[in-house]
Amino acid sequence: MKNKNLTFSGVQPTGNLHLGNYLGALKNFVDLQNKMECIYCVVDLHAITVYQKPSELKENILETTAAFLASGLDENKSIIFNQSSVSGHAELAWILNCICRVGWLNRMTQFKDKAGKDKEKASVGLYIYPNLMAADILLYKATHVPVGEDQKQHLELSRDIAQKFNRDFQVENFFPLPEPIIQKNISRVMSLRDGLKKMSKSEESDFARINLRDSKDLIMQKIKKAKTDSLPIPEKKKDLINRPEALNLLNIYSDLTKKSLDVTLNEFQGKDFSVFKKKLSEALIEIVCPVGEKIEKLMKDKTFLQKVLQKGTENAYKIAEENLKKTREIIGLL
Ligand code: AMP
Ligand code: TRP
């Protein structure tokens, strides 16, 4: 039997949602909302794989919910909820821990990056983080998963786990193999300070990223200070090969203005970066500031945000329970 199309994705409530989250993930979430049933999750259990201050975590769960809505998600069209309120995520994650092989986890580059030099001191949760992510997706039998490029390896692992489960228990197609949906034009928004590093919440300098809640003035300042090089904007894409910062800014502009990189190059070729940066700031202000303002407004009505999560939780729970019940039966649990 073919599984019906269903989208699932998650964002960690770790604060400072930025342009990379927006262009790499949230914008895609909204597009998919009109195409199929979608479930969007604030993955609080993933966030605690590194220590979070409890009071900040609470606030960040609500802020991520607000960011979902401010980006255009509609709680009447999509299921919006937080992971820890549906206990099936943790239960299925345990089952999948028993399917996934240690060797598979050892290949995960995000763990290596996040754990840093002293792996012995990383939490066990951080190590098995990808299995919880697989559980998130498989709990709903999701077929489509919009994510940034940095999550591609985790998605491939989810597919391997689904495949091994189906094979071990001889239940062909029980878990669908989820497809990643990754933005083609700008799959990875890079840091404004280093074009070889992705834009991230954890980078120390705030000037490395555009946060969704940044003011107009701050956006202008950040773009003014963004690293470029001394050459003018080239005519051809191939001339951007060794200019990662220039490429990143041009890609961001193209994505925001819905133009191809070729069209952008045509518009600015031979010009100085100062001219281009002005236009880029304008585009950012036009798109990011309204989202930031909506987040701010929504954060003033926390009761509403909690209601959205509660309704989403009820709907998510129903699907999760049904799939978990079948999963338990398949495994032979009483
Ligand atoms: P996280 O904040 O790590 O939970 O990420 C939420 C979503 O944003 C995931 O789909 C990530 O792949 C995506 N994402 C995070 N940083 C970037 C980036 N710099 N460029 C593109 N997508 C990103
Ligand atoms: N690991 C993802 C990230 O850091 C967040 C995430 C958790 C997720 N569970 C998921 C994304 C399930 C897609 C599907 O960005």
C-alpha cells in the first residue's frame, strides 16, 4: 500500500531564529502547506541535547511557534505543536535506537561538529539525536521533509532506519522512506563574516547573521559590515568560484527577490559592492522586518500561542498513537 503524502519538519527552540532558518526551512514550510497535509514541530527534546536554561527554553518554544505563524504557517491548515507534548516521539526514538547501528551514528558529521574536541563530554542525547529526528518523521509516516542542506545526512539516516525496520520485521512500506526537500537556489545560507561557514544561531558574533527580529537599522549595519572582497561584481557565475562571501550575498539577494543568480549578476555586473549592499538591505528589510514584527506581536499573546500548540498536540497525538500502536504490534510488544 502506498503511503499518502505528508510533510513533517522541525525547528529547535534555541533562540535567535535567523535568515538561514527562514530561507532554508520556514519559507518552504509555507509553500508545502498549500500542497499537502503538513505537521510542523517545535523540537524541544532536540534542544535539550545541549543544556538550555529552563526559563529561556520556555520562552524560546513560544517564540519558535510565533516564528512559524509569522512566516505564514496557518494553524488551521497545518498541525503546529511541540515535540515533548506527544510522548510517542521519545518512545519511537527508543525503538529506533535498537534498529540504528552504532557505525551509522559514528558517521554523522553534525555530532562531530557539535561535540567538538572532547567527545567524551558530549551528552548521550546529542549522539543519538538523529534517531530522535528519525522518530519524529516516522511517527507520522511522513513522506516529505523540508530542511536546510545541513540536515541531509540525518535524513539519509532516517531512510536507512526506516528501510532496516521494514526489512527486519518484513513489513514492506510500513515506514515510507522520507524524501528531503531542499531549496535549490540557496540550500545553505552562509555566515556574513565567513562565506565558508553556515549562518548559525551559535556563532558568537551577532554580525554573522540576520536575525528575524533584527531592526531595520541593525540589518543595514550588518549588511554594511558584511565581508566581501575588493573586486567588483562579476558578469559570470564562474567568476564567483573563489569568492564565497560575494556568492553568498548575491544568492541571498536572488532568493529574496525571486530572481536567478544570472539575472542578479546581469543587474549588478561591474558595480561596486556598496551599490549592491544597499539593494540587498532594502530587500532584507522588506521581507524580514514584517516577519520580525509579527513575532513580536504574537509574543505579547502567549495564551494564544499556547492554544495553538495545544490544538496541534491533540491532532498530532491521534496520528502518532495509531502509528505507534501498529509499530508495537509489529515488534511483538504486548
Ligand atoms: P535548527 O535551527 O538547527 O533547528 O534548524 C532549523 C531549520 O533551518 C533546519 O531545516 C535547518 O536545516 C535550517 N537551517 C539552519 N541554518 C541554515 C542555514 N544557514 N542555511 C539554510 N538552512 C538552514
Ligand atoms: N535536526 C533538525 C535541525 O537541527 C531539527 C529537526 C528535528 C527536524 N526533528 C526533525 C527536521 C524532523 C526535520 C524533521 O535543524
